[in-house]
Amino acid sequence: MAKRIVTIDGPAGVGKSTMAKQLARELAIPYLDTGAMFRAIAWKLGEGSWEWDEARLDEALASFDFSLSGVGEDSVLALNGVPIGAEIRTEEVGMWASNVATLPVIRSFLKTAQQSLGERFSLVAEGRDMGTVIFPDATHKFFLDATVEERARRRYRQLQEMGKDADLELLKEQIAKRDDQDRNRAVAPLKAADDAVTIDTTTLTIPDVFQALVDGVQR
Ligand code: C5P
């Protein structure tokens, strides 16, 4: 079958990962979580990394190698051969990721890594700039959106289900702050590609959104 790239962009907590995994399983192709790449780099560099000078960053980046294996929800993204784990999945690391994501040197490094995975594999790729910058010629492009209240509620329920403490108001604040930084940065800001299909998921169920994506890729 011909190679295809499906992009799913959107703000924090909108359900991109859930949808990208399900769609990748349906299409029997790998799923690429590009947020996990920014998170893993932020995690490795440590909290103060965005104050680093370019030479030190270049040196650190040269030691990073991302690889991808498996398909659907069994896709495994690894950094230097080690699968990226749950330690990056906190809102705090999300904010570190958003901070390092403003740096052109990091975006340019990950652009090369993401595009080279796209040359090797068909992908469902999710992030902030998949349809606009990384894969402008993608086969299908989607932009998922939802109100910040609804996205905070989803995150809150997710944390509760995992038995973790959660504060709805704090989550709302954190998500709004991260979105604001992601939408307003100079390089590759969060926005829908002109040719993306935008789906407002605020009042939709997961099966509804999945169906809309499947209908979209069959068109
Ligand atoms: O999607 P996730 O919440 O894991 O992304 C973490 C952060 O990484 C985002 O808030 C954003 O700043 C950055 N990111 C990005 N471009 C992408 C994916 C993520 O700038 N393609």
C-alpha cells in the first residue's frame, strides 16, 4: 500500500494521543507522539535547559537518537534505545517541554528526526505543528479542539482514574498557560493548517471523534 502520513494537531489535553493511537491501529501503521519527543528532551536536559547557550545545546542534541517501532497503540518511541516512559507524563514536564519547544535549535533538531521517521514509515503523527511545518504534504490533516474547561475536566478524570491527586482549577490554569505559550511562540506556533479538517470535540464522545477521523481518512 502507498505510504501515508496523517497529522493530528491541537492544544494540550484535547485527546490527540488517544485518537492517534486508535487511528493508527485502524490503519495498521505506527503512531508518532511528537510531544513525547519534546518532553523527553526537556526531561533529559533538566528544568533550566532553555537558558543554555546554543553550543551546549548542540552538543547535548548530538547525543540524542530517536527510534520508532511497532504499530497502533503498540508503537514504541525510544530515545537512545530506551523506550520513553511514564515519568515525562506530568503537567510539570509538559511545561518544561513547552519551554524548550520555543528554542529554534531544538525545533530544528526534532524537525529532522520527525521528517526522517516520516520518510521511513507511514505515520499517524500528533503534535502542534505536524500539518503546518513538519508534514505540509500529509495525506490527511486534522486539528482537534475543545474548550479549556472541557480539556481540564478530561485531564482531571484521567488523573483520578489513575488514583492520582488532581485539582481542577489548577489544571485549567496550567493548560491555559501552556496553550498560550504554544500559540504565541515565534517558531512553529500551535495553529491549524489551512487545509486541515478542524473537529471541535467539546461535546463529542471518543467514539464520535474516532468515527469523524475514520470518515476523514476514507474521503
Ligand atoms: O502534546 P504534549 O502535551 O505531550 O506536548 C508537550 C509540549 O511539547 C507542548 O505543550 C508543546 O509546547 C510542545 N510540542 C511542540 N510541537 C509538537 C509537539 C509538542 O511544540 N509537535
